[in-house]
Amino acid sequence: MSWMSQNHHDTWPGQKRNHGTFLSAGVYILALTLVALVLGCAKPTIKASPCPVGVHAASAPPGAYIDQGALLDYDRLVPTPESRRSVDEGYNRHILENPGLFEQLYHDATHGNQRAAWLVCQLEATARSGGAAIARYLASLRCQTIVNCKIDLDKLPFSQTTASGQRILSELAAGLHAEAERLELQNELVSNTLVLLVGVRLASQIKVSLPPLSSVPTSGTMAVDQAAIASVRVPGATQSFGSMSSFKRALGRAGPGKEWHHIVEQTPGNLSRFGPARLHSTDNVIVLDASTHRAISGFYSSVRDFTRGLTVRQWLNTQSFEAQWTYGVKLLRDFGIVP
Amino acid sequence: MTTTAELLEEYRQNAIRHATASKTGKYKVVNHAHDELARISHHFRRGGTELQQTLLTLLDDVEPPVRLWAATHALEFAPDKSLPVLRALAAGSPGIVRHDAEMTLVQWDKGELLPLP
């Protein structure tokens, strides 16, 4: 199966064949990045959908893209015959990986720069196609049966804090969601991946028929436990992250003498079963005194009378997220941390 | 040769050590104490009625962790005497002993408390 296809009639006029494709180098690099997300998958098909030559600025994506004051060299991004330049792959990669320059590209696309608009059109089509490929990967038998199936979203360079980064991630998520609906996927991996791509708020808007995104179960007991941890929880709406480093980047340090504590531990087994978004969520990560955190972590490594020779961590390993969360809050209560 | 009284005292000390080290997360100490408790309890549980009765004397021990472990280890041959002790500990003040007692009862009630070797 081909992993990339294109229609050469949709390329910018006069653009030279580049490494066997008529795609712009930026699109080519984005497609490669998306393929890298589904490592281990059979080569996915990521198509660059047609973008009309001379795409009009009015068809460029809406949004308040901020002018960064950067002057992009479009002769290196989308060369014309007149420019007598070849596509500069390194420069394309630089634009994709730099949130400020990527924002500038979007700003230019919405302010009359036709080459920018064409490039954005192709990038977004590729992102949607990449999202669909991710959905197919998540739906594959391999992904449903192999424990370590996951999408390494840290490979994506786009920022969730810029309008352009949010836009391209939304396109990726939209492609994923559309394909997930077509395949009638109803699994947790899809919803977790959506959360990782665009955050809980936007994923909730995109999601129509997928299971609830809430990272914390809502049974009666759990609701009581949620109230119990209010004193040690990060205030505000639930936030979920693709990694603990992302969590810390967004929320900072726990504070002097404090440490972040996962109620449901971030063990390899839990990460693969529940997904990083569910573990690295403000419903699951709380602030504890460093000494208390060490005591509780040590407790999870200890053998109790009720675990019959297993450590608490091993004993919990096969239990559901809800059961582990309930147990974790009970332990906090018995350590005198929450009421 | 270690006497029964000495073994009983060793059992008591390990039960107390298990609870004390649990409070600070010193799991290696905790787990070593657990292994010692398992070893000594095996001697009492598998040593006949007389030794089992000796273990039951710890159900009235002044130290809650000792009562907890003795009740847990005696569940298989004296549930009628062990369960009230565990229930009393589970209703006590918050702490690790209460936690362990509650969890032991939960597992017992669900029939998921695996038999001891």
C-alpha cells in the first residue's frame, strides 16, 4: 500500500518534481511526521487532497493569526519558475517546527499571500488524511490486541497555544474523528488521542458519538471521592496532557517542598491500558508534601496482608481505572491527607 | 533453639516494624518484616492446634498491628475469633492499620483473599 499519493495537477504552477513527488516539501515533511506517529503500523495511506492552484486568500482558514513580523522566504517554500529556486526541505522543516514562523505562515495565508494559502491548504489536507490514518491504526486488530499500542504525539511540533497550532491539530483531530465515525469506532484510544491532540475542551466539541471524555469516572462513590480531594486538587476545569512533562510545562512546579502525585499511578501497564491523558489529568494528579509522596509511593511498593505476597502496585495492576482511583483516594484518606 | 515465646515476640516485633516503616514508605523494611511474619505464622498455623491457640493469644495484644496480623493469619482456622478483631480495627482511628484491616475484610467478604501457603 502506498503511504502517500498526490495529483500533480494540483501543484503550484511550475513547481519542480521534488524527490519523486509534486508535493511541497512542507507537506512531505508533515506527512513523514504523521507516519512516524503510527510507527509499527503497516504503511498508512496519507493523501494530499487537491488544492486549487492560486487558491484564493478568502478560502484560507479563518482565525486570529498573529503577525509575528517575520518575513518568510516563499521562494524556498513554494518556488515558482521565476524564482529559479528549488524547494528547501530544511527551511520547510524549520517553519513547521517553529510555532512563531508557523503562525506567520497562517497569517500570510489569510492576508493575500496566495503561495502561503496554497501551502496551508495542502498542509491541512495532509493533516486530515493523517488523522484518518491514525484512526485506522487505532482500529486495527494489532492496536486493539497489543498492549503497547500508542500514538507518540510528542513527535508533533505544533503548539496548542498558538492559533495556527490549534488549527492544524484540529484538522488532524477532525480527520481522526471523521474516520473513527466512519469505522464506527467507540474505543477509549480514540477519545484519548483526541484529547491529546486538541485538549479536552475542543475534543468535546469535535466528538459526537465517542464515549465521554471525562477522565474521572462519575459513579456515586467517585463523586464523593472527587469532593474529598478538592483540597489537594488543581483548581478549575479538568485539564489532560499527553505526558507528565507537558503537564509540568503547563502547570509548573508543585511548589516548595511539594511534589505532584498520581492517584492512579503512571506505570507502563496503566499508561497502555488507560492512556496518558487519563493519567496526566488534573483529576488524577494532585499536590502532596514531598515526604508524604515518598511515603505513599513506598506504600505502593510494599506487601500488605490483603495483597497476599504481591506489592500493592502489583495487586492493583489488573484492576480498572475506577478501582485504582478509589483505592488511591482511600489511601490518601487513611494517611490523613484528605477528609 | 528458638522457643515458642521467642517466636511469638519475634512475630510481634515484625508486626510493629511493618506498620511503623509503612508510615514513612520504607518498603524494604516493610517487605522484610512481611516475609518474617509469613515465615513465623507458617510455624504457628501449620504446627497443630496448640500452636494455633498460641497465635490466637495475640488477638488481645496491646499493639494494633500485632492484632491485625494475628487476626489475618488466624482467619483460616478461627474466623469467628479473627473477624471481630479485624472489624474493630477497621472501625478505629484513621491510619495504616485501619486501612489494612478494612482491605482485608473487603477481600475476605468478596472471597478474594487468597489462602496462605
